[in-house]
Amino acid sequence: MEVLFMMSIFDVAYGVLGLFGKMNIPEKFKGHEWTKDYMKELGIANILLGTSWLILYFAFKQYDPGFAITFLLIILLALPSFFLVIHIERKYNKLLKKD
């Protein structure tokens, strides 16, 4: 469970960096007028992922429900962030094709 804690802390920290525009992004997205917005939206997705996993870590810190349930909950809690990233990528790939 400590790995989950470290991953969630990393995701939240990286998301905060994204909010400030300090995220590492692919070269094709750099140098556009919407690049800062792209990084901010990816930062929000990372914060969403990290906070949900952090809540899961604290919920199961004292009680270990087993590998299967923990694995299932990790995947389920990652889905909102996953779908948000898919939406963000589609949106900015369309903008990239426009430019």
C-alpha cells in the first residue's frame, strides 16, 4: 500500500506543476497559444487521479481488503482521470490539426 501512497503523492505534485505550466509534454503540443491550457487540464487530471488514490490509501491503511479488491478499486478510481485525459487529448489534437 505504500507504493499507492507514493504514486498518489507523485501524481498530485505533478498535477500541481501542470497547473503552473511546468509539465513535460510532447513537442507537438509546445509553442501554441493553447499550450498552457493543455498543461493545466492535464494537471487537473493528474490531481484527480492522485487524490482518489490517496483517499483509497487512507481508507485501507488499517484494513487490508485483499489484493483483488484493492486492485479493482485502484482501476475503478483511475477511470475518471483516464476518460478525462482521453477527452483532453482529442480536444487538443483537433486544435493541433487546425493550426
